[in-house]
Amino acid sequence: MIGQREALRLFGCEVFDPEGHRIGIVGQLFLDDRTEQPVWITVQTGLFGTNESFVPLRGAAFDGDTLTVAVRKAAVRHAPRVPLDDGDLPPKQEQALYLYYGIAYADDPRFG
């Protein structure tokens, strides 16, 4: 599990999938409102990092230089696009991301 201290060092590092394919660069970090633990990052992808996709930190490993996430590059590419209002991840879009990545969503009984 990536903790708060490690999370601060993630910004700008390269992100790889479990098979070693480069996905992009860490752009933003999102914390769980209740636990204040890092749960999501955005990864800048595409030509010149013009696209940004949400990626769960669940199952990720950070070696100090690179971040290896538990999801494949193709999954990140096809993840739902989420517009950010005031830097927050809206609950409805957060639920959609949890559902897309197959992760239980604790605030909704359907996902818990």
C-alpha cells in the first residue's frame, strides 16, 4: 500500500502496467476523504501528455523512481473520462471509476 509519505514523491514519476508497458506520467493525486490515504492518481497520457486518466493506487508498487500499477495500459486508455470540478472527484464519477476498475465502492451498498 502506498502511504502519504510515498505519495508525495509520486508526482512526475513514470507509470508502468504489470507487464512493464509505460502508461505515462503521474499528474495528480487524490485522497480518500475519510481516511486521507491516497487512492487515485491521474496519469498524463497521449502525445505531450495531453490526456489525463484516473488510475487506482490499489495494488500499486512504488520503488522510489517508478510506479507500477495493478491495471493494464489498455484499461487506463479506455477508462471513463472524468471532468474535475474545483479539483475534487465528484462522487458519481468516482463510483463509475470504481465500477469500471472492478473495485468495491464502500459508500454505496451496491459496491460494498
